[in-house]
Amino acid sequence: MRIGVLTYHFANNYGAALQTYCLQAVLQEKGIETEIIDYQSSLQKSNNAVFLNSSSVVNIMKNIIRFPHYYARKERINKFNDFRKKLNITSEIFHEIDDVIEFAKNRYDAIVVGSDQVWNPAAPDFDDIYFRISKINIPVYAYAVSLGKAKKAELSKFRDDIVRFSDISVREDVSVDILRKVDNQIIAKGVLDPTLLLEKRMI
């Protein structure tokens, strides 16, 4: 069985990097061939850049603020890039959902979305691909996704996408009730974050 994982692997954030690594490691430990889909949104690319595109006055001001921290920021970026080399990640980089679907539909037996705050509309790099991927013609599962502090009203716009998921699990117990309010046919369950599943010897 081959699984494609769609998550915040590209965020230069310790939690995001660790949850990606742990989820892949746990799946591989169970004998499941696992590949991280290298989806990089334009917002994530901007967040990860040493300097922002200087096409606006706001970005110019942000770049001025960033300038004294150039070397520290560059070193941080390089460390995250080095860590990502430990992942089994696609050689192709994707920026659009249609390209991800076209690539994945005949390559994987299923897609796993998560974990991390991929279903949190307030996340700084939120992207609706983590909902919309459910329209692909293979099973899609949400594992240990977090809604953050999102309420029914914020999630209802993704109702049609959510109900297409083959199975849904969440990190916070309160999220089970919130999703049920979006649609009573959405039956989610609480599970452990993948960072809590990995044995120390596997890291």
C-alpha cells in the first residue's frame, strides 16, 4: 500500500517539521510505503524566504526589519531544509490543487491529510487544499487534524469537502462536537498526535 501525506511539511516551524517526520515514521514502521507530497503554497514560500518580494511598501518595510537578522534567518532556513532531507518526499513540487490531484490519483492508494493545524482557518499559512483534496478519486483520511479555535460558521463553508473524507480523526476532543455541528453525518474521533506515537528509538 502506498500513502501520500499532505500536511504542513514546508513550514519552518519545529512542531510542523516534527509531526511530519513522526507521522511518516509511524506509517513506515507499519510497513506502509509513505511519501510526503511536496505542496508549497505561495504564502508558505513567502514566509520561508529570507527576504520578501519587494513589490509593495509593506514588504519593503518588512525586509528592512529583517535585514539585521539576515544570517540568523538564513541559518534557520538551512537547518529546516536539511531536516526535510530526512523525509521521503516527492521530487516534484506542487503549487496548485489540480496538479496535486492529477499527480496523486494514480500514484497512491490513499491520501492522509494531517496532522497539525491544517483545518484551522486562522493558521498563518492556512490553505483550503487540506479540505478540497477530498474530491480526488481515491480514499482520503484526516489524521489528528486540529481546528484551532475555529467555530461551526468558519468550517461550514467546507462542509461538502469534509463529508467526502473516508475517515476523520482530530487532536482535540472539542473538535469532535464542532464537526458534528457542521453536519451530523461527520463522525470524528479523538486520537494522539503522531509526535506521541513514535518511540524514542525511532527518532
